[in-house]
Amino acid sequence: MKCKKIYTPDITEVNPYPQKGYPTDFYYTQLANKLLEDFSNSDVDLGNSHSDIIRLAAITLTKYMEDIVADSGQWRMFSYLCQQMFGWPVPMYHDEEEEYYPDEPSLMAVRYLIWHAATETDDIWWEPDLDELDELANIAYQRLCDEFEKAPVNELLAEDINTMLRESEEDFNKIRFTLIWLTFNSYLIHTVEGDRLLFEHIKDADSLKDIMTERRMRLYYIYMNCIFAYKFGPLALNSKEYIAALARVKSMDKLAKALDEIETIPMRAFQYSASEDGKKLNMQCTNGKTIEVARDEIMISDKRLFKTNYCMSSFIYFQGEWHLNGVFSALDGTEGNWDTYCKKDPDYIPEGQINADANWYLKHTGGKQLFFFKDATELKNYMVKNWNFNKDMLADYGKEAIQNQPTMVFINKEGHKDNLHLSYGYCPYIKAPDNPFYNPQTAAKEAVEILWNDGVSTETALYLLDKGYLPDLINNELISQKGSLQTRVSDARFLLRYMRQHKY
């Protein structure tokens, strides 16, 4: 099947300013089509999605080439993060004999980007060592090496990214624009899963119409909320973490530090009052946190602002100040309603109850973090006897499909709440010393599901990987078997991020 030709807009749509043309666009469009032709003329067959995969791979590799020739910082940022997180400059593809430079074509990078294109395009997870992907990588690598010395330097791309970062350093609105570009457009960070998350929120936007009457306002809020609230991309990081790394590889340390210090208050109810000079608003969140916001952050008249002194909003702390993020929606301000808002806060603890944090659980288990139970009944009996849970509170616990399944319980030491993690049906995959339900035959076939199935929490999965309790997952063909055990564990940690993304 003949592939659809690649046009200049296919190449430029991921640029910081997509409508802005560059003198080098013609060359890089030609390069993309040369790669596409190289792939098409090979004997490789990737099945039903072959045409879509090789087309995306050609575009992605072209953007990679344009990026490293100009040293615009995108690949350097990604490689820097991979080195910090996994111990290798390229995820999954590690060749100790290859001389790696982030500003020159790398076979490891080319292999990863082709795997990434295949995985993003198809509904299956592609094996990294598949011969077909290797053949495409060798073809592409040869083309990029042949073109490297004569490829034009797109200085304007590097300049635009530098300008975007410099402007972001002092302007909260500009940093949000930068975050949106990187999250939803960058050739390295943008993913189908990120789009799916955004579209899901857009689809549910009408549920906000009581507090945001205009659809345009709701969509604006969704974009602003997503870039701060969720993790994105192959590395499952917040958008600000990617930008901070981009700033670091460009020696923009002040901006990187400001991004590190960003604090987010998601959509919450607030009560507020004006300072004596009217230049500040003192705002108290339903969880008791108080912040001071400049009056001119709220772009509505005093008459509308002080018609009530209660609102629903989100704020971001950046460069020493709190900024309105998204929308400011007035609420009914009666005292009774404020009490109701406070009780709906995620951190609210009803009178007479306590927050059973990790220390509380571990005190009652002698420090043990991982447990296995034959079914929900055994688990509930343990919780009542050892953790003083109320029987009535557990009445509906473990009903229906999970009732008779072995259950794994993990106590997460991190965080101040939600430290108890339960997983049903995964015990046969866990080769822990005290797990009587481990089944090597079942684990060999199915343990890899832990990478993408959030029935096992990310915290639990990381603990099991660190302890060496997932040998069947580590030995699965979705992880390259060419490296050491330590390397394969590192690759599994990467895949856990890649496959879960915002659920990580």
C-alpha cells in the first residue's frame, strides 16, 4: 500500500509557532519523504498499520534530525531526563560500544523513535528487539548519517525555543503557553494517550456548566488544569518537569528553579476578603490553607467580585506570587454552604475519625509492607482484628468478582493519605517469599500486564520491581533481554511510565 506523501504542515505542526515558516522547511520535508521512500522500498512488513507507522516514523525522525542539527534542546532535554531517571541516555536501547552524542545521529535514538512511532500508531505493544524494527532503524540511521553534514541548521527553531523560555521566566501566561506547546505538540512528549485524556475532559466539560456558564470558559479551564494536574508523555512527568529540564540543558537555571518551585492548588472552593489598600485578596481554601493573591489577577469588577466572598478557582504559585489558573467562579456565600464546601474537600476528615497514614499501619504490622490473603473475607477479618476497622464499614468490601480472589495489600510509606493499596487477582504474578499464590506458568504469560493495568498501583509495582518480586515480567519479550538484570529493571521502570502516563 502506497503511503500518503508528507507535506510541510506535517513537519511544522509540532513547532513552537506552527504557523511560522522556516527557510529550512523545504529541506526537512524532502528528508521526511526520503525516509518514507526508504521504508517503503524495504521488505519490512509491520502488518495492518504498516503505512501509518512508517509515515509517523519518518516525520518523527525528521524532527529529531532538525532538532539535533540546530541543537534546539528538545532531544537533549529528553536524553538528560532519561539519564537521570534510568541511567541511560536513551530508554530501552543501550549499546555500550556506541559513542553517543546528543547532538549527532544515534542508532540508539533512532531505534527508540521508531519503536515509539510503532507503539503510538498501533493498538499493541511492540517488542523492542523485533527484527523488523531493527531493519527500519538501520535504514533510517544510514540516511540520517548521510544527510547530517549537509543538513541546514534551523537557527530560528532554536531561537524560538530560547525566546519562549526567556519570556516564560517572568510571565505566568507565557509559561502556560510553553507548557501547552510541549505537552500537546512536541514531537517527543505529545502522545495519543495525552490527547485521549484531554478529549475525555473536554467531553465532560458540560458537567461544569453550573459554575462556568460559557463553554469557551470551560474549555479554557480544562486546558489550564490539565497542564498542571496530570503527567504526560513517555516519561510520565508533569509538564513543568519537562520544561525545567529543557531550561537546564540550556543553562537557564533561574527558570528551572522557578519551575521546580511551582505549587498547584487544583480547583477548590475559597473564601476571600480584600486587604486594607485593596491591592491584595486574602484567600482561604477549604483545606485551611491561606494564600495572598494580587487583586489584578482577578479580572472582574469590584461589584461582581464582592457580590459574594466565596469562589471556586485554581491557583498556581510561580516566581514568588500566586496566579489565577483558568477561571474564577463566584459561589453562594452563606455560612452553611461554606461548611458544606469544607466537608467536600478531599483532605477533610470527619470528626471522630483519624487519618490512618503509613506510620499508623506500619506500627500495627511491625514494619511489614506487603501481605497476601486468600480472599476478601480473610482480608476483612485481618483489618478488623489488627487495624481496628469497623465491620459495618467493610460490609461491601470485596463483593462480586473479587470476593474469592487472592488479594495483595501494600502499605506505601510515602504520602500523608491513601497509603493502603489493594490489588485483586495479581497474586499469581508475584514471586515474593511469603506469597503462597505465586504460579510460575500464569506469571510467565500474564505478569507483564502489571505494566499497564492500574489494578496494581504504581507505588506497588515499583516496590515489587525494587524487591525483585517480578522476575517473569523482567524476562518478558516486551523488555529487551540483551542487557543485565539491572538494565532490564530500568527498562521495566521506563515502560511502567510509558504505558501508564497520567495514571502513573
